[in-house]
Amino acid sequence: MTIRFFTLGCKLNFAESSYLGKLLLAKGHTRAKAGEPAELCIVNTCTVTDTADQKDRQAIHRIRRENPNAIIVVTGCYAQLQPQTIASMPEVDYVLGQDEKFAITDLVERLETQPSVQATPIRELNTYHGAWSKDDRTRCFLKVQDGCNYFCTYCTIPMARGKSRNGSIASIVEQATEALMSGAKELVLTGVNIGDFGHSTGERFIDLLQALDRLPSASPYRIRISSCEPNLLSDGIIEFVAHSQHFAPHFHIPLQSGSDTVLKIMHRHYDTALFRERVEHIKRIMPKAFIGVDCMVGVRGETEECWQEYVRFVESLPVSQLHVFTYSERANTRMLDMDLPVVPMPERHRRSQLLHEISEAKTKAFYAEHKGEEATVLWEAKRINAPQPLMSGFTENYIRVTAPYDRAKINTFEQVII
């Protein structure tokens, strides 16, 4: 069959979609050509917010219009959380939960005998499936962990991804080596709560990092850590990255609120003092490091006083970028049972816009700070059509740069002056 993947959401979803694609290609299926309808469409969904759910549904409607005769299989977080809702959509043929999607080749080989909805209850899910993305040879999303045990009061991800679990260091090193041998030059470590690595194997996250810093590779490579909880981002990890051979000075740390009152409501595992200490420690020993921060606005209990504390705290942090989410009420989350003031939706959007403006100012200042410095860029394959064709890439500290397109430089490192 000709197949096409549609992936929504996080890097983890992209890694898993790529892995499922490899399984299907190995069975003789082929990718549909650009512009041609596919016979099999796999939709890997996200459910982090109500907006994500809406985008999932819109994507499914569009995919059916563009592929009128295709078999449409929906999987991912939304499929695990609300399988019957998705199954009721006339466009959808099959719904697969988080565990069942890894048996997609069996489904495709025996479509007539398979139930249309297959989703193991999340509390029964204990298996871990490794994955890495191959579609973009330059950057590889390497899955190292899945699930979360934190159960923050606003979040449905533990119900969509299950308990924290991971593969062994040996298995992940094997996958990373395979990715480098396939042509990848940058590995991005992904998961739901990657700092919790080792929960199911008795190993430690820092041991994984040290093993990945010693991969057998004839070509240069670098590694980025994706999102890591501040309470799990230890001094040892920060100092290791500062002195490692291959890890980039680039961190992404969830903050979610700059008010200690709201952090307690959210049931986060840190306060603003610890968060500030983590950020300042990074900048102390890696002054050029890029630090991205997740921020949520408008949760229940975020009073005007809490909001002002939040803004002052964020403005005072030496971070490079904010990744802003607007809170949306999620069924079966504990926040809905709390007797807390509700932030009106227009005010949520206003607060979100303000944080976006703060983020833009911080990113511009970070870029300006490094103007004229030497850096190492990994040029990516995507060609930018401008009056003069351009290529782009990222420095080790995540500054995006462009240069005249040169096909020979794609997927190579180059020393440049920013």
C-alpha cells in the first residue's frame, strides 16, 4: 500500500511516527508521492490542550478530503485518551492506542479481522517501545523515555502516555549509533519526562548522557537535551554538559508559572527559587547557553497578584525564549475540582500575548549578544526560496542562521561568524 503519516504535537510523536514508517516500509509498503492520494493514512495525534484536540479533528477532516479512498488510522495521545470520540468520526476507520500502534504492521496485514478500536487501558500499559526519527537525516529525535508519574493538576498526559518507563542505556546507545550510521549529525533526546530516565531500569539519566557522549562515530555529532524538569536538572548534569564532548549548551526547562502560589496549585515539584538557581547555575558556567522555558498562562487560581509576580519573575530571568501555552480546562484533571477563581478567556489571551512579547524581546537580545562571534552551524536540508536561495541551520547554542544555498554543505558542520 502507499502510505502517508500526519504527525501532530511533540518531538516524541515525530520519533514514533518515523519508527512506525520504518516498520511499514520494511514490509514492502511505500510512501505516497507528493500530491498523490495515499491508500493508508496514519494520524499520530496530540492532546496537550483543547486546541490540540481541535487541530487533530481538523486534520482528520482534511486528510479524508485529500485522500477520499484511503484507510485512515488514528493513534497517539488523543486516540488513547478518547478512542470512542475519534471512532465516532465518519472519516476514521481504525483507532489504535499507545501500545497498539507499535503493532501497526499486523493491523495492516489483517485489516478485515481487526476490531476498529484497540486501546489498552493506560493503567495496564507497562511496555516501552524505543524509537528514533529518520525522515530528516540532519537531526534525529531519539526517544529515551515515555510516560510521567507527576500528575500535575492541569495535565492529562499521564492518562494519555501512562507511567514513567524507559529502555536500557545499552538499547538506547544501540539506537543512537544506528542513527549516526544512517547519516544523522544531531541527536535530540526526547520523552515525556526525560529527567526521570531510569525509573523502570534502575539506571540514571546522567549515566545515559555519559554513554551517549562516547558513541563510536567516525563523523562529528552533537546532542541536545529536550525538555527537562528543573528539579531533575541536577548540578551534575549541568556541569557534565558544560564539559562534555558532544552535548550542546542548550536547555529547555518547564517553568509553567512564575508564582509560587500557582506552582503549588499546579502541584509542580519546585518553586521559583529553585528554578532561578538552575537557570543562574547554567549561565554561570555556560554564559552562551540557550535556555528555553515553557510557560502556561490563565490557569485557575492565577489571580492578578499572582500574574504580576509571574511577569516580574520571567522578566528577571536570563533566559532566551518562552514557549507559551494558554490554559484550557481538561476533563478528568484535578484542577477542575478545586474551588479557585477562573481567568476569563480574553484575559488568558491578553496574558499570553504579553509573554510572547517578552519572549521576542529576550530572543532578539540573546541573538544580538552573540553577533560577531564564531560558532558551529549544522546546515539543514530544507531549501528556503527567496530572491537568492538560502539554507539555514542552528549553532550549538540554538541560534538560527542563514547563508546562500550550497548543496555540498547540507548535513555538514561549518565554523561561521554570526
